[in-house]
Amino acid sequence: MLNTALLLVSIMIALALLLSLWRLIQGPSIADRILALDTLYINSIALIIILGMYMGSPLYFEAALLIALLGFVSTAALCKYLLRGDIIE
């Protein structure tokens, strides 16, 4: 039963990844593209956690934490670049 639920959730998350990728490519403004990129990070984290639950390995949770950290830093850097024009002052 748990394997069926994990498979169903992973299919839904994969669909969300595809929709976020579509918004990243077609987004009308740069802010929409940054939000789509942030959503891609969040969805990929969820997919890695689902994979870790399916495999029963705690290593996937550490990888998800690393991706979350990189996603936050890159989103903050992109937003700062859009507002000020440079990242490092």
C-alpha cells in the first residue's frame, strides 16, 4: 500500500516539475521565471525525499537538504541581482 502511494505521489510531483519547467521556459517576466526555478527546487527536493522513503536510505535526505540550501542561496542571489544589478557589494 505504501509503495502504491509513493508511486502515485511521485507521478504527481513529476507532473508538477514539468509544469514548473514550462513556466520557466515561457514565463512572461523574469520574476515568474525565478519563482518557477524556486518551485523546481522544491519539487525536486520532494521527489528526492520520496525516493529516499522508497529506497529506505537516509542518504537521500542529506542530498535533499543540500539541494534546499543551494536553492535558497541561488534564489536570494538572483533576486539581489535583479534589484541592484550586482551580487557582491
